Amino acid sequence: MSFASLDAPAVDGLIDRFAAASQVTLIVGAGGSMDALLPSWPALVERLLRRVADDHPGLTTEEARGAWIKRTLGQDDLLGACAVVEVMTSDDLDTLLPDELFRPGGPTAFEPGPIAHQVAYLRECYRERLTILTTNYDDLIERALLARSWAKKDIKSYVRRRTPPENAVAVTHLHGYAGRAADPKQIVLTEEHYHRMQRGTSWQEAYVTERLENSLCLFVGTSLTDPNLIRYLYGYKQSPARRHAAVFVRQADLEGAADEVRAVREEAVAKRWARCGVEAIFADHFGDGAQLLYEVGLKRRERDGYERVGTRAAVAIRRIGERALLVDREDHEFAERQIALSRWLRETLRLTLRSALGNDPPPDEKLALALWLLSEDGKTLTGWAHSDRAHQDPATIEAVPIMPSSTWVAVRTVCQGVRVELDRASEVSRWRFVRGLPLFVEKPSRLPIGCLTLSSTKPSAESTLATMPQAAKAALHRGLVEAIQLPLTRVAQP
């Protein structure tokens, strides 16, 4: 979400190519669900194994259950581990899968993340010229389409190839569906399910192959480890006129790697998928994938008037600094503005908390709200305004490098583009629990500008921020982001 890696020439080429395409197919992987805080594929498999271990009478201690799970994962691949789950569980997989996928609150506790929302935005830009395929079971893309003003009756979830009615939009689930509005259907989970799909020609193979041969395909939220997708990529008829693309995230694979290791790793990935007619595009952070989808749609709409995200974001952030923070004014003006901003954040937090909870939070818990903004180049993050204190000299404010391995919750939030929270113990800070909320300017275009952080003097197990009802928590997050986002959007305008 820092946008710095999206100014690369290869990204420019992808945006131009897909924005001009007559037919585009999006193939959305697990990242499109993980950014809504659903588990990754390995984490889901481990949850399923845990369910079996907890229910099995032969595993009588936590040590034994943990050892069994570890050995199963070590001995079998993920599909094999799912086969173990299937033969060892007393539950039906159609019940077990959604139970573990959506726990603890069930499917209604999860709302679309950034990728799902940008898939819906692209569908609006391309209309019937965009095909949406996903390997995910959930209905988050459908929920994002609903939020984008499509009528519920016109959003169709398919588990096989279908032609939707006129003016409707289809989301085809290649591995089955387990949304909130219907019973699970056609779940593909175990090695048996995958091998069955390789006998003869499955509808999934026929459909994906047809899309590869007759449209430009963009893989997002996937590391291309799915054995069926790999098989389709090696089996379709390539053409020099088509160059598909896959977005790979360095944060997922190469965090902490030396530059030379990363360079050779990326060279290998690029050459491997080039053999299949797929260009590998590398973004730094998980949050960058959603922004890249948005850029494709914006380029399609604005054509020659399109400007890079880095250019647009730098201008917006500079205006916020000049007009809202007064960073270029005299020291006394900056200091006075800091006092006003601190008061504004404190009052915003108080009113939004009261609205979400229906009353004031417990008096023995101290809470704080802070505004963090990216630098104009997207490479550092600075905490510019705080509800519990006011800076007096801008020269004393230090920027924090944007690194996924950072211990700063604000930096992690920016890198992932989603809510991040952390319990911590520090001898120099009274704040014990911190939650980050990503922050965007939405008009005239979507721009990542930083984040908000909510802090508590209590650990999460005791904090109102964590123990409040889910609906109240969602209202709190929405209220805070909107209250801060709207004035920043106004000052960022020309």
C-alpha cells in the first residue's frame, strides 16, 4: 500500500496492456480473502487438522495433538493433509470447511477486503468484458459487487461455467462455494478432489483454458502454486499476441532476503512463468495488489489523462502537509496547528467510541488515536498528529522506513493494506495494545496516504477495543476512518 513499487516500468506496461484489452479475465487467489482477514490456505489446513486432533479420543494431551498435526503437515503436502482430515473427521466436509474457514464469528463476520473491492471496481470499468474467476470459497467478491450498487438478484455465484443473464455479473468459483447465502457447493479440498479434476477434461480446465486463449488473464492474490492452475498454464495454446500477467508480492516470499538473493529468485520466477506466456510483476507489499487493480481501471477510464499513482499520491500528500499540518510554516504556526490537531483527534475518538458503544468506555482504560502519513516517495511513514500529545518542532519528528518486518504497527498496516493489531510490552511506552487502520484519499482517485493507529493502555484481552461486540467494532473503525478521511480528501484537492 506504500505505492513506491508501483512506479516500475513493468507495472506501467501491465497497466497500459490490460487497460486497452478488449477482454480481460481476473483469476483471484487466496490473497483476495486473506486481506479480509480470512486464513491462508496453509492456516486453513492447520485449523482443519486441529479440529480432527481435538475430537480424536486417541490424542489425549495437547502435546500429542500438536505432534500429530506437525507430523501430518511434515509428511503430506497440503492436499494430502486435507485427505487425512476427510478420512479422520466425523463431520461432513461441507460443514467442517465453513466452520473453520469463518470462525469464530461465521461468514457474516467478514466483509470484503481491498482486492475484492477493486475487483468490483474493475467490473464496473469493463462491464461484460471482464470475467471473474476465483479459487476462493467465500462470497467476498459478491459482497463487494453488492457494495458497488449491483442489485443482489443480478450477482450470480457459479460453481460451473454459466452465461449470466443480461445485465448480471457472474463470479465463478473454481473450487466450490461456501458463502453466507447458501449451503456449500462442489467443494474441492483434498487430493482426491484435485485428481478427479485431472481425469478427462473438467469444466474448470475447459473454462480457464478458453479464457487463457481468448482474453488477457491477470492472476492476483495467488502465488501460482495451485496444481490445477499450473496444469492449465502448461496446457493452453499460447500466442505472441497475448501476454498474461501474475502479480507476485515480495512480502510473501522474500521478506528479509539479501538483494542478490531476491534478484535471482525473481529472475527464476519470471523465466519460469514466461515459458507459459505469463509476465511476472513484482510488488513490494500485500496492499499493492489492490492498488494495481485500481490503476488498471483508472487508466481504462482516463486513457491519455492517466497519471501514475506515485505522481498523484505525492501531490496529495504534499498538499496535506502544507494545508493541514503546516509543515512549511513558522514554528509557532506549526505548534499551534499541532495543538488543534491533537484536540481534533481526541474529540473524534471520544465521539466515535461513544457512538459505537452506546456509552463512554471504562474510565480505567486510556485510549489514543494517531495519524500517520506516507512520505511523498512512499518509502517512509511519519506519525504527524496524536491525541495524547502535540509536537512543537517538526525537526524532531522522525520518519520510519516502510519495511514489512518493522515492529511498528503503523508500518505493518501500510504494508498489508488491512487492519493490523498487536499486543506489546515496552519499558518506554504505556501503550499495550495497538490497532492500525489503513487510510486512503478516495477522490478524485484512490490514493494510499497512510494509516490511523488506535492504542490502549490495556492488553487486548482486557481492552474495550478488542472485547466490544463485532458490530460496534466495525462501526468504530468505519466512523474513525470516515471522520479523518473526509477533511484530508478536501485539503488534498487542487
